[in-house]
Amino acid sequence: METPNFSIEFFPPKTGEGAEKLRLVRQKLADLRPTYFSVTFGAGGTTQQGTLQTVLEIQSEGHEAAPHLSCIGGTRESLRAILQQFRDNGIRRLVALRGDLPSGYGGAGEFRYANELVEFIRQETGDWFHIEVAAYPEMHPQARSPQDDLQAFARKVQAGANAAITQYFYNADAYFQFVDNARKLGVDVPVVPGIMPITNYTQLMRFSDMCGAEIPRWVRVKLASFGDDTASIKAFGLDVVTGLCERLLAGGAPGLHFYSMNQAVATTAIWQRLVK
């Protein structure tokens, strides 16, 4: 099969030990030749500096890197300064998000929604950045309805987004339905599926409860049946996620975005199966 474009997401390490571990992980994942690496950051910009440091390190290794930029809690002045810092360092790709309010934070800042951030980036920097935004095939957990969520997605694209990365999911039909509905609204940018490898049952349940990603009942039941048998959990997870990726690519998905959790093994295993 033709190798699709794909990308890999990291979070910025908080310790020197974590940074060293991530360098080793990146070395392994760079062998897969992703289109770019993305780097998340915490709510309210709590780890923005760590994000930039990680992005610059990835760039110095010869790879394209895209920092995540959240507008919640930010001001026009603070975001303008961050964008200038990105430009000064030759960063050409961004993942623009609304983000979540930090715990105990009183106000939302000058921006309420991601489309406002995208519009601001375009006003400030023109076409300098390739902007990725988020999409939610199973609906954003705070959206009032699927239609409202779809309209919110369309507004982000109309504001100037180049492409989208989805929240992770395990139901391919949800993705295909979402893309079909977006196309009917005139949204024609690439919508890249977000892929979460399954390696830890408890962690997956916690993440999914927080972000609203649905775990199909047959997958949950099977994972629960393995108990503490991590080898079986990983083997089953590899089969499930590889099958999902195969169906997505066969159905026309433009690529895959892997949520690596700063680990190399699961993403590498999935990718090696896909490109055989």
C-alpha cells in the first residue's frame, strides 16, 4: 500500500529524566518518517515554555514540529508574543485549540472558541502557519448536540484552518459519518483520524471518561477480562487498533495522527503492520 501521511504527538516532559527518555523515543519513531511531530501543552499555557523547548529540539534533529496553542485564559497580547516567538524560530505548523480552563482559573481570557483563535492567527500572521484544528467524530463532550458540534467545526475551517485532527475513537463509522456530514456543510479540508494505541486498560478508561471517547462494549469487556495480564491487553489492543487503522485508510482517510503518550513501542508496532 502507499504510505499515507501521518504524524505523532508528544507531551512536553516535566523532568530531565523525562526529556532524555523522550529523545530516545523520538529516535525510534523518527525511523517511521512521520510528516511531523506535534507537542501538546497544559491548560492556560502552564507548559508553553516546555512545548517550545521540545519543538525546537525536534527541529534541531531535522524534523518538522507543530506546537499546540490554546487560547483559553490567553490575551491577544500574550498570544501575539507566542506567535512571534514561533515565527522567529521558523515554526510553520500549529495545532490551534480552545483548550481547557486551568483549575481555579476565574476567567476565560479574550477568546472563547477555537475559531476565534484561528481567525486571530490569520489576522496576525497571514498564511505563515499551516493550522490544524480539532474534530470530534463522537461529539465534543461539552457540545449541546452533534449538529452544534459540526457547526463549530465548520466555523474553525471557515476561519482559516488547513486541516483537522480528530479526538481518538474506536468506531470507524463515527469518523466516516462525521466526514460525510462535514462535506455536506462545504468543509473540504483533510480530516485526519487521531489514533490512541491500547496498552493499559485503566488508563484508557480514565482518558476516555474525561474526553468523551467511546470504548465499544465488546472492547471494554474483552480488556476487562484480561485483568492484570498486560501482555494480553497489549496484543489485543494491537489487533483492535491496527484493524481500525486499516479500515480508516481503506475508506479514504488522508493519514493517521498517533497519540504516542511519549512511548514508541505501540505506535511502531501498529505502523509496521500497516505498511507490510
